[in-house]
Amino acid sequence: MPNWTSDLAWLAVGDRRNPFPFETLDCRPAHAALCKLSETDELANALAAVDGQQAERRGESAIADGFVIDCLIETRIAPASPREVGADAAERFDRWRLEVRAGVIAATRRWTGRDVHRAEYETHGDSLRVCRLTSENSLVYGDPRYALAEFTFLLRTYFERRLSPFPIPPGLSRNDSRKIALLGWKTHGAQANFAAFL
């Protein structure tokens, strides 16, 4: 397997490889290498077993140590309730399941069943507006800005099905490219193609 760490690159605004109007870290070499490394029957079976256990626990988890943020996050899709996104296991490296029910979007870790975000929303025409977000303090680095950025990333990638960079956790710098890519894979799996600072 090639050394993917040397292929990570910071892409400036205007770089033909950068699809965003801001600097990003191209994590695609890490994504490709880690997907390939993870494609074993043993790992696939273990992940399927965990996913099955998660399905049994779904709806039982709650945010125990959370904080609430008043916000305005808008997405172009107003999903019918109830609806689950990321539940069909079409992408075995997806790390999240989003479920819409009774005015709340729950963002749950797919393999553990643990709720990380719960967002209250309203619909306006063909758009959905999140007006309040509750996030698990310990899973968002105790940082409301990170929580908002991560939930926005989840809406863009799972609801809108568009490429979006995952937020780089607080405390990391440009010199931490390898760590950023690994944390992105661990937290966001198949969606961890690009990363950006808050």
C-alpha cells in the first residue's frame, strides 16, 4: 500500500483540485487507502454485527451532557417525517444515521447508536431550517462552533447529497494533516474527502 500520508495536500483557493471557495485539506488519499485497508471479510462482519446491535438500541439513547445553541442552518430539502438517512447501509463506511421525527433531526453514530446532535427544525416551503441544536459536549470537543459546523456538514452530505468538507477539530493546525485525515476517517468515514478549518 502506498504511503498516503505523503499524498495529503492543502489546496488553496483557485486550485483546480479544490472544489470549494476556501482552503481545504485533500484527504482523498487517506480515504482511498483506509477504505482498501478496511475491505476484509473479518472487518465487514464485525461492522455488520455492530450495526445490527445499534439498530436494536436506536431511539433509546439521549444526549446526557449536552449544550444548546440557538442558530439558523438552512438546507434545501424538507424531508417527510419520519425519514432516515444513512440507514440503508448502502455505504458500509458511513458513520452516521440521521432521522427526522416530530420536528427533530437526530444525528446518531451509526455503529454505536449514540445521539450526538438533536436539532429542532421548521419547514418553510421546500427548505428546512434548524433553529436550535443540542449537542453532546464530550463528542464535539466542548465547542459550539465545532458542533454547528459538524451538524451543517452532516446536513450537506446526507440530506443534500453534496460534497462538503468536514470541520477540523479545535486545537489542530496545518502541520497535523495526518491526524486530521485519520480523525476525519474515524468520525465521518466515507464522507471524509476534504477538511476545512472552522
